[in-house]
Amino acid sequence: MTTYGMIIDVERCNGCYSCFLSCKDEYCGNDYFPYSTSQPEAGQYWMNIQEIERGCYPKVKVSFLITPCMQCENPPCAKVALNNAVYRRDDGIIIIDPEKARGQKEIVDACPYRVIYWNEEKQIPQKCTFCAHGLDNGWRAPRCVEACPSEAIVFGDLDDPTSKISKLKNSQKAERLNSEYSGKPKVNYLNLPKRFIAGEIVLADNVQECAVGISVILKNGKVLSKIKTDSYGDFEFGDLEENKEYTVVIEHEGYASREYKTRTKIDINLGEILLEPNG
């Protein structure tokens, strides 16, 4: 038994668009019946890449979020399709039949991830197929996986416990995108962007030197993390929950401690924090 899946490491993706371009190269102008018909050159993004900017100057982060079809175990698109126009193969790949799905625009609207697109000219819904036509002819992976220079996309058999994808998925680091959706996707992620709290510490009596090794503590009712400022006097706590209250405590021998309460509705930059000497 084989169940194909994908794990996308957001931290490894540098936004080169190789996956997007390879998908366009494979599908634009090419029909692969009964898997798919040709993808339009514009307006469809079977490997969509969303650029996510977080934080504010000078603490800014940019992540690239790749969203193909999630190949759901319980696909909402199949529930609204008529005449078995959307079906799940034995290997887990979801296929939209390019003939049976004609005129069924409700298939597009059923996808909570918004990764099914409407071809106005052909009057059909279309999406990523995991390159099923290639896999059935001996390919080891979809075109996007082969094209990724940073190996941010891992593809393989989820039913094989020795496969790289199974090991990553079972590492407890893998998570679903929009976990509130109930489709049970076969595409999972590593290092999805989370909230962060950052700042820079300056010693009031020595502003010309970087404040290295200052103790910074993160609390939420209890101590969650203890770190030291880096060689620039900067600190950062990452992978934090959204819209949650945190307390940052700064302590250094011979200096008055500072405490900040904040809520992670957005990413937080506490800015320059001046530590005054005791007395």
C-alpha cells in the first residue's frame, strides 16, 4: 500500500519560484487525460507561493509559504462533486476528472485552502495532481520536488516507515496548515511562521559597546525560556502562540531589571531597551 504525501519546510524555502515555474512548464499547453487538461498560462497557481512579511524595522522576517493541493483524506471538493467528478485514488492523490467536472464551479468554492481554480475558457475546475501522470509512468517525485534547489519540498510514501517523509511527519515537528480544517491533508509543514518577540539591550553607562550576554527571560505564568543577548545586544523569542500574553524580564548584575508585558496579536519588537546601573 502506498499513500503519497508532501512535507514543506518553510524555513528552507527561499522564494526562488522553481517549483512554480516547473509546474507551469509541465502543464501549460499539455493535456494529460484522464488526469488533467492544460493549465492556463495566467490566473492559476497549482504551486502557489505566498510571501509573508512579519515584524517591523529593524526586526523584519520574510517567509515563503507554498500551497499546492493538500490531497485531503476527506476532500470537501469531492463531497460537492457530481458523477464522481472528484475522486481519491488508492495512493491518496485527489483527481478532478477534466470531463466529468465540466460546469461544476461549486468544486472550486468547496476548497477551504483555495487551491482549486476555475478555467473560464474550458469551464472546468483545475488543481495540482502531484504529477500523477508521471508517477504512474515511473517518476519518483513530482516536477516541483525535482526542481527545488533547497530541498524544501519532501515527497514520498507516508505508509513506508523508513521513508524520509514518514520520519519527518512523525518527528512531532510537522503540522497542518489551518489545522481547524477537517479534510485531513496529506501535505504537512515544518517551521510555519509563528509570532516572535525581539528587542535590543543597551547599557546606559556604556552605550558604545554592545550589551553581550544579558539575561532575558520569557514568562507566561511560568518561565518558558531563558536566553542571552547575542554579540549585538539583540534577543529574540520565536515560535510563540498568537494573541497570547507574555512577560519579558531583563536581568543583569549591577543593573536595575526591566519587565515588559505584551500580547502577540502581531510580532513584537520592544525596540532599544536601556538598562540603568543600580544606585
